Amino acid sequence: MEIPIIEVRKNKKVVDLVTEAKALLSQDKIDKIKFVSKDAHIARTVVCAEKLKAELPDLYQQNVLLRELTDDDLKNLKKSAQKTPTDQNVVKKPSLSVIFSKSEISSKAVGVQGKRTFQEIWAEKVALHKQEAESSDDWKKKLKLI
């Protein structure tokens, strides 16, 4: 089955995009969804992904950052005799795809994030900093706690 694509654009609200993603993922026959965006909308895609991950922490996530040809570049290439684009004459725009899956994505794939909530990541970082602080000499004096 093909993965449903949610295109992130300027005229779409983050809340609406996340609601659409949740509605799609609530269907039994749909295992994955994909947020896609280009150029200036990448930041909005990241916000959508973080919001969805916060609301549905049991999802697996894969991020794919690409550089794509613009429509103008493709038109210019068709007009010219050149059949393949080269880096000298083509401007590539960044694009981002964020795939969310109910089932596990291979850890060998690029950009995969497992099921971890923000709270779990935060607790891990706090524990690491505490461990580092306790191992250093006079950490309380450095922090002026005594």
C-alpha cells in the first residue's frame, strides 16, 4: 500500500496537519504516513513532526533531507539540449520528508528515530549530567550550593 502524503504548505495550520496525520494513523489499514515540505516550509514540518510525536509517542520516525530541482530548473533543462543537470547550472532546493510508522523501521535506514518520548530523552540527559557532576571534584562548591 502506498504511504499517504501530507504536504506541508504555508496556508495549512500545524494543528490541522497533525489532526490529519492522527486521523490517517487511526485507520487499521494505514501503517505509515509522510509529511513532506520544500524550502521555507521545512521548519513547519519539524514542528508538525514534534507535535505528532508528543501526542503519539509510540510511533517510529524517519527523517530524510533531500535537495530537489525547482520547477523553473526543470523547464530550463527541457528547453536546453542538455539531458542531465549539473551542479553548475541547477539550483537545488532543500526538502524534508518525515515518515511516521506504527511498525518498526529498520535501524540501518538513515534518519531513523525509535520510540522515545521527550521525557525519556530529558531524563537520560539529566542523569548523565548528574553523573558527570558527581565525578568532578567540588562540584557543589563550583555551583555555590554550600
